[in-house]
Amino acid sequence: MLCECAEEEKKQREEEKAQFEGLCRLVKDILGDRVEKVVLGSRIVDSPCVLVTGEYGWSANMERIMKAQVRPVGTSLELCSVSRVLAVV
């Protein structure tokens, strides 16, 4: 019984993902390099979208700490750039 429900939910989720693929691609094109990708979020409850850190990226607090570090003059902030993922409902 649980397995059947999980399979149905998974199938429904895949259908939703396919249905909104065009919207996600459009939002990604509009935002450009500001986000790594746009995906449908499954954990979002209270807001229409959430900006989250990528799987291997720094947290917002770690990014803040790294930007506050003293760097030699002429050193760019490329290492401090964080890839973010926009999750939409």
C-alpha cells in the first residue's frame, strides 16, 4: 500500500516537472547567471519560491564570512561566488 502511494506521488511529481519545464527555462533565461538553475520545489509551503544554495555550495553565512576576510589588493571575488538554485512551487 505504501509503495503504491509513493509510486503514484512520484509519477505525479514527474508529470508536474514536465508540465512546468518551460516556465523554469524561461525564468532561468531571465535571471541568467544569477542562478545556477530553476527547479520545482517539493518542500515549499509558505512562499511561492525559495532561493537556496547549490548542493556543494557555501551557505549564506559562510559566504558572508568569506567576503569579510581580508584579501590582497587586486584579488577578485570569484572564489566567493556562490551558485544558487531557485526553487518554485
